[in-house]
Amino acid sequence: MVISPEFITVREGHRLAVRRAGADGVPLLLIHGFPCTRLIWSRVVEPLATAGFDVVAPDLRGYGDSDFAPDGFYDFAAFNGDLTGLFDALGWQRAVVAGHDLGAMLTIDMATRYPDRVDRLVLLDDSVPDLPDRYAAAGIPPGKPRPHIYDYQVRQGKHADDLLDELNTPERRRRYIGEFFGHRMWSPPGAFSDEDIALHTAPYADAERLRASFADYEVVMGTRPISGPEMTDQPVDKPVLVLVGPDQVTLGEHVAERCAVAFPQLVGPFWVPGAGHFMPWEKPEVVAGAVRTFCGDLLERRRMGVELFG
């Protein structure tokens, strides 16, 4: 069942669509990535709220039901400006922040850009800060190019309008997004039913929504202006829980070694058998249980009625 979103104004009339549950609990922000929306978190929202969290899963600007970017920017600074504006609208000073894919990199950026707003991080893939010199000094070789897996990045990042011209019907747009849940093997076979794929691809039937989702890849490829620099060029010295789904072709190399360099207060990485790239959907019980354990001290503080982040 799809629950209708709540709309929250985050700055200057700009609205984000959110799913919220457990409003009196420990603040927990869940950030989706591509090609997802807030719906990817649907199976963990209620279990986490029951555990004692105030769970908020927004659609990023341009995604799902949220407003399109009023300034045309779809970069880390713009996304996280919205999300910290969401904190303010919710009355949150600090929160636990969890993300995957683009959402994981936004979580890393937020912890550096707004360190006073992030208490700890949960990363549901192998995303790490961009630290090539530190990785090399630790003896970790650079990753090998895999153009057969990442061909879509070039098309979306350098030829977005041409690609959109090819995807000129709702059915073609949904089929294109559906490939990421299917034969592209970001997930183990059968992880997404036909009904699941229909749910997650529905927002992308709209051409403008699909085009907005390409914008981050244009930023990566340097073909789109940005509102501010990315802040992913230093280790994140906060508690960081890393969960990794091994059953995905997008998985990088030397994950544990990179995480050890990038996150001085690392918990994990823990490998979750049977999970691929979309762990909140594929293994919701594991995700909810791991977050609950990782934040057990905060949940106890809430239960005891003492200051959460003191």
C-alpha cells in the first residue's frame, strides 16, 4: 500500500514530499538514491518508528512528488540545503542520517558540510569519501573501470536530452528505469516482483521527473553547473555504520579497506547475504534491526526522557 506523502516547505516556498512515522522519537532521516524515491524505504519506516525513531523519508528535489528545483540546481549543496531546511521545519537540531546510492554520498556530504546537524551515519552501500591520496597511502589500488556496467552514466550525464528523446513514451521511460531493478543486476534475481517494479518506476513515467533524475549525472560528468562544491574530500569522523549488499554488479573493490580509511569511527562493514543495491527493500528486517542496534543508546535516552544528543 502506498501512503500519500506529507508536503513540508523547506525554504522559500519549496516543498519536499515526505513519509513520516513516529513523530516523538529519535530523529532519523532516510535519503534515497537513483533510480528510487522515498518509496524504497517503505518496508522499514514503520518498524523503525515502532522501535522509537521519528522517521522521515523525503523525496529529493525533482524526485517522486517533491517540487522541482526552483533554482535549477541538483547538486550536493542544493540537496542538502533542502534537507537541513527540512530539519528546521521539523524542529530537529540533530539527527541520525541514513542513505544509499546518491543518498549515501549526500549523507557523507551533510556530515562534513553541516557537522552539527548529523549525530551518526548509516550507509547502505559501499559509498566512501573521495580520498585517492589517502587510499593510495594505505596501499589500496584504484578501482578498475567497468564501462559495461556504468554505460548509463555517460548517456545520462553527457547526452541526457538525446536519451530522453528516445524514451518518448511513459512505457519506454518506465521500462528504462525498470532495467535497474532487473537485468542490470543491481539486485539478486527475483528481488523485485513485477508489482514492485511497477511501483518504483511509476514516478518516472513523467518525462520531466526522469529528466530531473539525470541531473546528478550531469554534475558528475561536468556538464551541469553547481551551486556549491561537494564536501566529500575528507574522512568522516563520526560513528558510521556500513551495510553492504554483496549481490550487485555495482559493488566496488577493497570495500573494507576503503571504509577503514574513510571512517575513523567505523562500525562494519557488514555484508548482508541476499542483498544487492536496494537493501531497504530487499532486506528490511536486517536494516531495521541494524539501525536499532547502532542507535540503541539514543533509543534508551529517549525512553528515559533525557537529552538525546547531550
